[in-house]
Amino acid sequence: MSDYVIFTDSSCDIEPALLEQWEVPFVSLTVKFDEDQESFANFEMPFEKFYDRMRKGSVARTSAVNMESFKEAFRPWLEAGKDLLYVGFSSGLSTTVNSGAMAARELMEEFPGRKILVEDSFAASAGFGLLLYLTVQEKRRGASLEEAAKFVEDQRFHLCHWFTVDDLVYLKRGGRVSAAKAFAAGLLNIKPVLHMDDPGHLINMFKVRGRRASIKALADKYGELALNPGRDTVFISHGDCIEDAKLLETMLAQRFGAKVQLITYVGPVIGSHSGPGTLALFFLGRER
């Protein structure tokens, strides 16, 4: 079995120290506030500071990773005799994974003895992180490069992403809801519940009134869809609303005996589009 490295990008919202424990190197998408000259990588600005600036009205824009950055990041591993499995940010939301695929094709011509497999996660934030974590466990159990890639393909459409946002203004900026709907939702305290579909797009599924009802709706979806309720791996990510994340964790434990393995921030790359107050739940389900 050839020696290989699982590679990823920062939209998985797994902090660098934890990725290092998983032995997963990464490239970073970048973020830039409109009033700033410089961009910053997903983990370079403290998350609390990032969300504080958004709450004060700053608008952040994101940039994908380009092909040359991938080539620069992949090359040292190939030179060291390693093969690569790059698991990337959903192509439904970013061109990043396509840039990784183009870099892989060029580098395999340069290193004909090496393999680079590229898999679209069709996932984002800690849902992408959960898929990555499960793939790392497969590798540690002895899965080959091809077996690990097949695992990603088999599991990615069972990776449930259910989330809610506190203010529709950020989704409005991204064109996901109209200005009129965002305004009306604010007046009526309407909270959307969204998920990620199989092509990796964010889809508005239904609406509830009030924040607590939206958090309960996420727990309801776990009970409805989870493959192994109470025995599976569950991740939560949040846009600077840790108390809401803990409330969701408590609901899952009390209702289903579920144990949340990781609570993490929604990083600036995803948070630029979803905003402060985003709360997301990730688990393996019968379907997305």
C-alpha cells in the first residue's frame, strides 16, 4: 500500500491544531473586509473579532484558492514520495475544489510515479470537517488511498447539514433571500431552517418563529434522519453563539442520548455569507 496524505482546505472549519493532530495539511481560502486593503486566511483573525466587525456593519468578501497555490502546497509532499487525497470544499459553493483538480492533473504529469486523487466533499463548515474526520479514521484503520477516496464518495451524500441563521440580512447579501423577505422575517422574528442538498447548495427548507424554535427544529431533524441516533459522531458549528450551541447539545443529549464530539466556530469564509448567530448541526443520516 502506498503512503499517502489526506489534504484539505480551510472551509472545513477545523482549527489548524486539530488538523495537525489528524495529520491533515490544508490550504486556506481568504477573506477581506470591504474597508480593508489586505485579505486574511480563514484562521488568521480571532473569530470573536471577525463577528464583532460583522455585527457593526462591515461586509466581508471571500476568495477561493487558485491552482498555483495548490501546486505550491502539493509539491513538497510529492517530492517526499507521498500520494495525496485532497478532499475539498463543495463545488456548489466555491471553485476551490476545481482548482485543486487542475493542479493535480498538472502535477501528475510532473510526477508520473505519484497519485493525487481529488474528491468533492459537497459539504461545508464542520459538516465537511466531519466527513474529513471520518475519512481520517478510515486511513488509520488501514484504508488505502483508493479505499479512502471511495469512502468519501460513499458517505458524502449521507452527511446531513442542518442549520439556522439569526438574521437573514447576510443571506440576502448573497442573493439567497430577497430584501423583502429578509425585512419581513426581521419584523416577525421568523427564522429559516436550511440544509445542504446533494449538489452542495444551501437550500431554505422551512421557517419557524423564534430562535429557540429554530434550534429545536435542528434537533428534530437529527431524530428524523440520523442513521444511528445516540451512537454516531455529531459535530456542531456556530457563528459566535456558543450558548445556543450548548443548548442544542443539551437537546440532543436529553432527547436522543446523542453525544456531541466537537463544537467549533463557523469560520470567516463560511460566516461571511451566513453571519453572526449561525448555528449548524452535522451527522450521518439516511439521506441529506
